[in-house]
Amino acid sequence: MYDQVIDKDYINKLLKAAKHPRMEEIKKIMEKAKSRVKLNHMEIAILLNAHDKVQLEEVYEIAGQIKEEIYMGQIALKRYQS
């Protein structure tokens, strides 16, 4: 079922092409995200490939800021259905 929706080859190609991102790339993408500009697939793949401690700290710090701005301190509860 999901094979019809998710193009595994495309995702794997993106992740492979985005391996070993430079800190400059990550900072540029995170600035774009902070501005609420939609990220493209390659930019998302680059963030997913962030690998060292400094890169991950940058991603998590800005992601936390964005989350805080969106939810403004509210607790979001998600209901799961089985």
C-alpha cells in the first residue's frame, strides 16, 4: 500500500546526495526555516544528514524556537487511534 505513495528510490537518492553536509549549508537552511519558508526535499535531506554535535545542536535549537513560536507555550496533545 505505502509503496504506491512513497518513492523509496527517490528518498534514498536524496539522502545519499545530501550526505556529509557542511555547517554553512545547515545554517543557510535553518535561516530559511526560521523565516517560515517551505523547505524543499533536498534541504530536508541535508538536515536529516546532520551528523556532528554542533550541526545537531543548531538544528534542534532552531527547531525548538520555531515550535515555541507556533505553539506559544501551549501543550499540544495528539489523540492516537488504534
